[in-house]
Amino acid sequence: MQNALSLTVEGTPDFGSEVLTALYRITGRATTELRRSIRAGDPVYTAELFGNDHIEVVPRLERTVAYLEERGIPFAVHEWTDGEREPITVEIMREIVGSADGRYS
């Protein structure tokens, strides 16, 4: 993974099927994978930037953020660059996504 943005749910909540099903619909990841990632503190969604599927992954990333914010679920955003992971704010994530889409160039 060269350049990517990821979302990790903070803590290790044991979400019920309602939340996991909604995250499945947004991210496309199986509910068992999501549950395992949440319990392990791994990202629930990772969007590789500048790849062939950029047009699909960025909207999923944005919808996942919106869902987590609406539900009041605490999460962290990380930027991955050349294998290094750094925490960033949602605002910086949106700037990165915008520049990758050509919105802020």
C-alpha cells in the first residue's frame, strides 16, 4: 500500500448486527471481518488513493466517516504514505481526498 487513508474504530466495542450490517453495506466488508478488525484495533476501511478503484473507494470512505459521525462512534483516521502510518484529522482527510480528486488543485 503506497498511499492510503484508513478508518479505525476507537476502543473495542462489540457492535450489534444493526451497526455491522450498515458498515457492511457501506464498506463492502463482511460483518465477520468488520467485527474482527474492530476487536483487533485494525482499520474497518482502507482506501488506497490514486489506484484504479479510486473512484469507488473514496465515496465509501466518505460514507463510512459520515455514518460513524452520525452514530457518535469514535474513530481515528490515518494517512499511509510509503508504509508509514500517521494520524490525521477528518478535515485533513477531506483535503487529501479533494486533492486526489482534483477538487482543490
